[in-house]
Amino acid sequence: MTTVSFRFRVFLVVVLFTGILSTLSAETGYSQSSQPTTALANSSEAEHWFGWLVTPKQQLRTIIHLKRGSDSQPMSATIVSPDQSPDELPLLDFTISSEGTWKFRLTNPLNPDLSATFEGKQTSNDRVVGDLTQSGEKMTLTLQKFDAISVENPTSLGADSVWLGTLNLVVKKLDVRFRVYSKAPFATLEQPRMLFDSLSERIVGIPAVGTKGDGPSVSIDIELIKAKYTAKLNEAGDEMTGRFVQGPIPIPLTMKLQQQETATKTANANPEVQTAGLSDQEQRPTKMRTGNESEVPNKPKPGISPFFVETEFQTTHSVVKQKTKPRDKANGASAQYSGITLKGTLTVPVSRAGSEPKRYPAVIMVTGSGPQDRNETIGRHKPFETIAHFLAKNGIASLRYDDRGVGESTGEHLTATSEDFAKDALAVWKHATTLAELDPDRIGILGHSEGGLIGPMAAAWEPGVAFLVLLAPPGLTGAEVLSTQINRMSELQGMSEEDRIATMSLQQELQDIASGYFVSESATRNSIREAINKNWEGLQNLALTQDPLADVGQIKRQLTSSIEQQFQQLQMPWFRFFLNYDPSTNWMLIRCPTLAIWGSNDVQVLPEINRAEILRSVARNADLTVTLEVLPGLNHLLQTSETGLPSEYDQIEEDISPTALSSILRWAEEQGLVEIGQ
């Protein structure tokens, strides 16, 4: 279960203004890793014009490749915004008058509302100043002519130095990047340009201002999102370690300087591509990840295995789309239904040569909270894929699927609750009972985190679920899980007890507001402000600890505004259900054999208190055979860890510890699901 907390979220609400390119890129399947279309970019006859399109929210590079034509050929031009897509689009009705007036149109056939026009004046042989108009808004665009612009790789985007890191925001992880431009054509040493990108959210070009202090100190302000990054450079100058602050609570963040790849040059490109950044040190090679990339470097992808066969499956079930009101029901109206199609991967063991064909036991794999794909991909890890292959090698089949609204599955994820996801899991379970390769009497559910809540819920509804394997299952309400995880993580990150008390007091009041009865937006805002005022003394002390010269009045306003904006998301159906739902009651109802495993270092679903709550419920269920294990040294993902903090997840090589896998197999052998020593 990815953790959830208002204070660890970073909401980068930025709209790509030049949406023509970004929309076309999305619709046609292009991405920054695509090969660029360079019809004019590589032409020796083309002119190359560059300018920064500065919107209220972003700074985006814009490049125009122009071929002036001749008596026999008309003028032609293309435009590309390399920060959004590597593909050029044609400019329509491109004209340059005898007085030097430039005009052109850029049309998006998929969304005409995103079309744009430009009109500008050529003030010299190498400079054009004009306005780009889109959706009724004008933005100044100044174009400068250059001999050539080098083709760039999708990681650096032409920057002279690039820093990559990952923010662990409790609810999810965000890969982030700082780009620094300090050379022509994009900037100069005297006037460099720094940009902040949220790669996971595909939001780029947020302006930032970096300051090099005395010694190794570095400070970067990102005013648009009211954030600040303060860090220290290591001696090699290739790593910054510090804290990202957006609101009163800092988030640890390490940024690593990336080694520049050698860029392929255009016909007229400058072969010298050098790097510069916050340090004068030479850049060092590092392992590089960009965006949502999930491959471990040098980690082989699974191919055809002698131990199992994988095929795609899909199943569709009906859900209530619109419920009838009592008055409508009295008039004979009925609820409206729609179908949700869940798609995933079926992994079936391969029978040993010479053995009799048999039907295998199987598990339905249910992911943790948040939109998850079938492999429960978290950073570079794919724990469900690893578990599925391990089980198959030991004689257990599995079905893992994309959450509704994710990947190839249909439906709406944002409006669903844990109950809805339990219905999805049962739909896959029912589908599994129809498959010829599987034993319908030995099909269970394996759930991780929120999936460890969903498994018992589904088994309480459906007595036919044969067994449960639960990884880091919660036994407390979501409100208690949230409070305990934030307190433990803050403690491990060095926050004093006094500061934790101050933040937890506000956290508790905000959870009460989010889970309570909704009256109106204004009433909710008043409640938020009252909660902040009530706890302000402790929060103010915490803010001053981070920055003794901070403007506490401004911080209070920013905190209030941030919580008010984010509170709308905290009132989503899933979150309200999560806060109030008590999963321990299901443990009094289930009858199937159950294994539950926690890691002793789990800081998201704390093992000691969640296990204790489940034990209290189990004591009231005489029909339940249960094994509750806490494995030493493992984190929430059941990886071998040091502290268990989410910041370690991506640094650990293993997807899941062999100790955890062995515990699952040993229990399966005890239950007779597989032969001992198979």
C-alpha cells in the first residue's frame, strides 16, 4: 500500500500550454524516447530559429526549421518543442512579407481548440519578436537564428547539466529532474536557466532559481509550486543530498549528476557538447533512470521459461454506474450498469516431462493502493512478476491484472473504493475457476498492502476462496495506519518528538475533517483554517527550525492554500473509505487457511500494532487457521532493508526478499498446495 498523506504530496498543477505538440504526441504514441522526425532539421538548406516560450507556468524550448524556397518551390517550415515531443509539425500558411513580418498557423487536427497562430517582426537578420496566440491568450516569443542545433538525447534535453532524483511522497514516488542551461543557443554563462521537471507526471519546464552558497551548500527555489530544495554537494560534485520542502514538512531528496551521453549531431551541428552545472567538477558516470522507467540496468528480462507458460487473459463484469435515488426507485427506475474489463497475465507451471497432466492451484494477485499495473511496478521493481514466476516454478499458477482504469483494463480508478477493487478481484477469481489448467477448489488470493485488506474482504463475501496469502496487510483503520506511518517515518527522518506531536495533532484533525460529514466548501475551508490556527505554534517552530529566517506569515498562507487545494482529493471516495474502514472485522468472518507476512522494518503498515489488532480478531474466530509472521529486516515491499524508509526502495536490487518467498512456499507446502521439495 502506498501511503497517503497531505503533507507528503506534491501537486504540480501545470498545463502544457503548447498542447498541440503534446496532444499529438500522446494520440500517436510518441514519447521523448521516440526517434525524431527531422525532415528540415537535417537539411543543409534550412535555417534554424530558437526561442523560449515562457508561459505563466512553464518555460518550453521552441525550434523552427525554415526553408525559404525558390521560384519553383514554396517556403516551408516545421516547428518542434523538444521538451514535449521530438517530432516536428508542419507550419501552415507560413509567410514573410517584404517588411519582415512573419505569420504562420499551427493546427491540431485532433483538437482544434489547441491550434495556434504567430505574428512577429524580423528586427534584424537573426532576430524575430512576436506573439504566439493560443486559446485567446498571447505570449511573447522571441526567435534567434543559429547555424545549427544539436540533436539531443531524451534524458538531458539539451541541458548542460542534468540532476535526477526520486521524491518519496508517501502516496506515490515522483522521479524529478533539474536541468541547467548555460550555453548557446539556450542560455549563457552570464544568464543561465534552470528548470524543474516532474518526470513521473510528465510535467516539464517549471522555472527554478539555484544559488550556490558558502562551501558545499546549494539552494534551489521553485516559486511556482512554493517549494525549496536545500542540499549539500559531495566532494566529487556529482551528488546533492538535502531536503525538499513544500509546506512545513521536509522530504529527503538526493539528486545525482548525470553523465552526458554523446549526442548525434545534425548536418550543421556543433560537435562540441559540453556540460556545466552547480559544480565545476567533472561529471561522473551514474546509473540513470528517467520518467517511469522500470527496468533495472543490466537486469535481464524474462524470456521463454522451461518452468512456466504465460498468456494474456481478460474478464468483464458489471458494476453499478449510476444508482437510483429512493424517489426514482419508487417510480420504477432501476440502477444503470456498465461493464469493466480487466486484462492481465496468466502464469501456469509447465508439467515435468513424463508426468500426468494435472490442474494447478492458483492465486489471484491484488495490488496495493494507487493505480497499479499487473506487475505492481514500483520504481524499477516488479514484485508481482517476480512472485508469479517463483510460484510457477514451484507448482502454483497465478493471475495478475492491471487495476481498473490502468494499463489495458477499463473503468475509472479515481472514483473506486477498496470495496470496488474487492469486486474486481472476485471477478478474476471467478474467471480463474473456469480455466481448464486450474483446480477450481484450490484458487486463493494473494494481496499486498491494500490488497491485504481486499483479500479478507473478498473471502468474507465468497466462501469459495480457498486460501489467502497476505503481504503487509493492515489490521487498523486507514486513519490509524496513516497516523502511525507518518509518525514512524518522521521519527526515522530525525524529527524531534515535540515537532512530531505538533504535526500529528494537525494531521489528526485534518483526517477527522476529511472523513466527516461534508456540509459545504466554505465550511470545510473554515475547519481547515481553525485546525491550522489551533496547531500553529508547533508548526511555526518546525518551520523556523528548517529556516530561521523564514517568513512565517507567508508559510502559514502557503500551508493553508496548499491544504485547501489538496483537500478536494482527500475527499475522494477511496480516501474517505480508507480512513473509516476497519479491516479487522473481516478476520472474524473468513474461514480459509491464511498466511500473513510483515517485514519488521515496515514503516507504512507497522507490523507490531497491525498484527496485534488482527490477533484480537482472530481470537474470536474458532474456524480460522492462520499464520502471522514478522520477518526481520524486511521493509513494506518485503525487501531486505536498513531503515525501511521508502527512500531505500529504489536503491535495493531485489524485487522481494528470498526469505519472504521461502515463507510463502513453506506455508504452501504445509497446506498441501504443492508437494514438499517439488
